[in-house]
Amino acid sequence: MQIQSTQIKHFKGWASHETATDYMQICLQLSHKLTADFVLSILLTF
């Protein structure tokens, strides 16, 4: 639970900066990459 609260604090800190948009773009790119890898792994297993 403490880890989540610190993550929320970090996110709020990011949101107050101009780099928040860059941070969100990085998160989106990572999520897209993870999703693509996940789909590829599923396709390879079949």
C-alpha cells in the first residue's frame, strides 16, 4: 500500500511539471510495446 501511495505522489509531482506530457508519452510507448510483445507471444504459441 505504501508503494502505491508513493507512486501517486510521484505522479502528482510529474503532473505539476511540463514534462508530464513526455512522461505520459513514455508510458504509452511502453504499454504499446508490452501489448505488442504479449500479442506476438500468443501468436507464436499457436
